[in-house]
Amino acid sequence: MKKEGILNRDLAGIFAKLGHTDHIVIADCGLPIPDGVKCVDLSLKKGEPPFLHVLHTVLADLEVEKMVVAREISEHNPGLEEELIALGKEMNYIDHESFKIQVQKAKVVIRTGEVTPYANVILQSGVIF
């Protein structure tokens, strides 16, 4: 049995297969998930689990070199934007419609119970060397 890190067997398996520049998405409960993209749905009820809790847990287990967010976050969820900036990762902004198109290329979408606007991020896998 795994001792530390992500215990969810689906996520642990997907993370083990990621290569440099592969994408995963952490999403609020409202982001449309395209057909054909694997979804690990962690949502239990409104707000549970929260987006930031899932993000911090994933970042502790996965090497991430870049984040992509919808530029609308600046107007509609500036508090979350500040939290993301504080992580110190390179952050790229694209419009929300382009964000939804990029989700189609993700290896997995992790759906949270988050109910605040634009609480979605694409994480680009880095390398550990």
C-alpha cells in the first residue's frame, strides 16, 4: 500500500504516466468536461473538496512547471488569482473559451466541489532533473 502522496489510485496511476509538458486540469464543479477526456470526480457537495485544497495536494505530489488560467479570473475571482500567483509558478492567461478548448488535450480533469467562478487551472508537467 502506498504510504504518502496521492492515495487515489486513478490519479496516482495517471501521474506516474505523465511526461514533460503533459497537461492535467483541476476544475470547479461547473467546467464542461469534453467527451473522451478522463475525469476523476472528487466532488462531494458544494464546496467540497475546495479547489485550493486539491491544488495544493496535487502540487505536493507532481512536478509542475507552468499553469494556465482563464484571464476572466482577474475580474471575477481576484482572491483566487492572488493565491495562484503566490505559488510562484509561471502563469499564462488565455480567454475562457480557449481554456475550454485546451482542456480537450488534458490527460485528466480532476473535478472538485468548488463553486467560485473561474476556479480552474491547467497544470503543465515539468521534469525532476
